Amino acid sequence: MARVLEGRRVIVTGASRGIGRAIAMKFAQKGAVIGLNYIHNDQDAQQVLKGIKEYSDGMLLKGDVSVESDAKRIVCEFAEKFDGLDILINNAGIYIRKDIENSTVEDYDRTMDVNVRGPFQLSKFSLQYLKESDHARIINLSSQLAFKGSTHGTAYVTSKAALIGLTRALALELGSHGITVNAIAPGTIDTDIIGDYTEEKKKVRASNIPVGRLGQPVDIAYAALYLASDMGSYVNGEILGVNGGSALH
């Protein structure tokens, strides 16, 4: 596939590892200019930026997406440096593995702040730039658990279901401005989120997925590439399940 995102300006949140890193790298390979948001790990972020610059241009955007001033700065710094913004990918998220009995209110609040408030704020602050773009996209990273539920992630499931609601609301609100808004709902992806799984547990999990394997971050990156490119220009308000058949919706 050619450099189908040549020159398009993209912010990817939570891009120092996992799915965010895979999206940032794949988009850079396709010609996009990348704003790489992260919150803690400077060394990992620098490594991703180094990789990005082998293919395109980019910058680091350190900050907490749940903090209003940080979210506004992330968008403005990138848009000012690269004279605009075409694509916002709301990937940053946290998963606290607790059921409701063991969760604290603080666990719930932090999860909702990062997983829902963050995308809301970044989408809001991006609008002035996205309205000026001919290729405007917002892509949110939800989860198959928004449909399936979970016995050990009450706040996470709630947040990812809320993000689907935000996606659909924004798709209706912003379509007339030429901005499409979609979400990807990954299944079990082999990232740090299952880093505590033994190899045996991974094999068992994979055996319960119809295609017989765990997902890889690049699987999600390819789905995001479709939605971000001209191939996905008529897709709006959709929740794209990328899960090997483990959650049908």
C-alpha cells in the first residue's frame, strides 16, 4: 500500500507503547506526521519518535489527557507546529482490574477521567482545526468488553461503553462539518494489558477465539488506517470490532 496518509497531521494519544505505538508507526510509514502523546515513559516515547522519523516527521506531546490544560496544550502545540490537524486518535486508556466490590470511587473516577473525559476534551479542543481539514477524522479506541462485559473491570467496561456513546453522538454532531467519528473495539490484544498472563493462559485464551490466535497491535493499526484513509471516508458512527470473532455485534 502506498503512502496513503502522505502529509496528514495526526495526534495519537497513549502512543509510547502497545496499540498506540503500533498506530503511530504504521501511520508514519504511510506518510503521516505524528504527534506522539504519552504521560510517563520518556525513554519509550523517544524510541517511538526515533522510529517515526525514519519515515516521516513528528513530535512528542507529554501530558495527561484527563487534565483540561494538558489536553488543550497537546492539541494546540501540535497544530501550531504543523499548521493544523487532520486526524485525532483517542487511544490513551487505563484498565483497573477490579470488580465493583473491590473498586474504590477513586478507581472509578480515574478510569472515567482518562477513558472518557480525555477523548471528550481532546475532541472538543481539536474541532477548530478539524473543521479546516479536508480529511478530518476522530477515531476512538473502545473495547469488546463494552459489549461483553467483564467480571473484573466494572469501571473499565463502563468507560468503554460510554466512549461508544460519545462516538455516536459526535458522528451525528460533526458529520455536517466533514468530520467522521468512529471507534474500534479491540478484542484480546497481546500488549502490556495482559502482561501478567502466563504463556499457558495466553494459549487457552487464544483457543477460545474463532480465528485461533490473540490479536497483535498491528491488527488494530490496520483497522485505524482504513478508517483514517480515503478508503474509510464514508464510514461514520461505526464501532469496528477487531477481535477475531470473539465478540459479534
